[in-house]
Amino acid sequence: MDMSPVIAVHLTTILGAVATGPVALWARKTGAHRPRLHRAAGYAWVTLMLVAATSAIFIRDYRLPNIDGYTPIHVLIPVVYGMLFLAFWFLAKGNITGHRKTMQRLYIGACGVAGAFTLLPGRYLGNLVFGQWLGLISPTYQPPQGTPMIAQILINTPLWVWGLLAVLLVLGFSQTRSRTVGLPRITLLPLGLGAFSLYGTISAFGTSPAVLGSWFATAILLVLVVTQLPLPAGSRYDSATRQFQLPGSWIPMALIMAIFLTKYVVGVSLVMHPELKVHANFSLAIGTLYGVFSGIFAGRAIRLVRLALRPAPTLPVLNA
């Protein structure tokens, strides 16, 4: 990909947003509250993000998995527009906390995670920084003879896989802290990861009835088991605000990484040993494993949904 005017504008605005964002966030801190600096840096950051997102519409990349040149990272375009709208909607409603959290999450996701993805070797900016500027890599680098197999596997892993891993890590870490969330976020995570695990099963072994049956049977079994377990201490549902108060947990992170690593290992195994695709024991074992992860996620979400559906306790009526 050559440096075109559109790419130059995109990179310049992204780098400007990466540098401007921390200034706006710092200026709003309680101990260093500087409203004028916050507004100036904030409006500059929003302008840079809008230009970066708009310019990205005209940038195509046919090297990664794509639809007419639009790759998974292009999903950030509507995300940026949507979260900026949400942030200013919160501001108009006087919800400063919602505005601040939305802006923080957008900076971390768009400038942090996506920025790290674009700096990977093989991406244009990554080759520019680490290759032309620092001279640390070559765009045509190939592992030398005798390179350990694990190193060759990592080098030949498509770049979008590392971007996906970064997103999943951020998602997993967000579950380790105490948080207040609504019902949509409670259900979206298990639905998304359940679809991801089902996709991993189908992409590896097709629509084999035996493999899909093992996935569904195991998932249902784990749902039945997990829904019988008590909720973690500190789990609450406020019917007035329709919000859940949840303690932090490392279980979602472990399940997310387990699904990702299973798909990664299965993909590598099938590349190295294609005959495993029709090996009944291997395919059934993987389908069952995916079902375990999906069932645990779904069971945890169903427990919280049942908590929300419980009737509110009634207060006793005192006779005068």
C-alpha cells in the first residue's frame, strides 16, 4: 500500500488524536481541572477522530480478510461515529459521568487497541515505523532455516488475528472490575462468544451433524449445571434503573482466552495435519470443548436474567 494523500491525512489525524487525547483526559481530572484546556483539547480530538474515521472510508486493504477491500478494522468507522454521538448526547443530558466514560473507552479502543494493531509489522504504519524509520525489520523478512516451529507459526499468523486478540483482551479485562451494566451487555457477550465458538466449529469441520450435535448437547448440559450454581457474592439488580451491579471476575477472561486459543490451535493443527479434519475423535473433542465454553457463558448470563425477573420484595403494611 503506497502513501496516498488519503492515507497521509488518515495517519496524520490518527497520530494527532493519539497525542491530543491524553491532554483532554488529564485536563478533566479532579486534581488538575482545567476546563478551557479540556474543551480545547477535547474539540480538537473529536475533530481529528472524525477526519480519521471519514478518511478511512476511502482506504481499502485487500491483503487482509475483506469485503470489497473493507477489513475487520473498518468496523471502527461506525463505532467512532456512534460513540462520539453518544458522548455528546450524554453531555447534552448533563450526564458527565457517561460522557467521560464514553470518551475514555473510545480513546482506548480507537487510539490504543486499533493503534497497536496498525503498528504491527506487515501493516503500512508498522513497516514505516519499524522498517524505514527504525530499521528493525524488513517488509520482505522471512524466517531463516532452523527457526523454531513456534516462531514460524507466530510469524506466519495473519495480522488480523493479533488485532482480534487485542480486542478480546480488552473485553476480558473489562470483566475483572466491579461494574454496573444493563441487560443488553449481559446478553451480548455470551451471544457473541457463543457465535464465535460455533463459527470455530463450523469453519474447522463443516456442518457435520455429529460435531454440531456434540456442541449443542454439551452447551445445553453446561447451561443446566451453571444455572444451578449460586450467583457471585455482591451481584445485585436495581429494578428502578434496570442495572446490574456485578463484582469483578477473571472467569470471563479465562473463557474468552480459552475460545480464542482453541480456535488458534485448531487452525494451526489443521494447516499442519489436514487429515485431522475428518478424524472423528478430534472433531468431536473440539466440538465438545467449544460447547463447554459456550454453555458456561450462557449459563452465567441466564442466572443474571433470572435475577432481574425475580419479583421485587414487598414491604409489610403496618396497621395504624
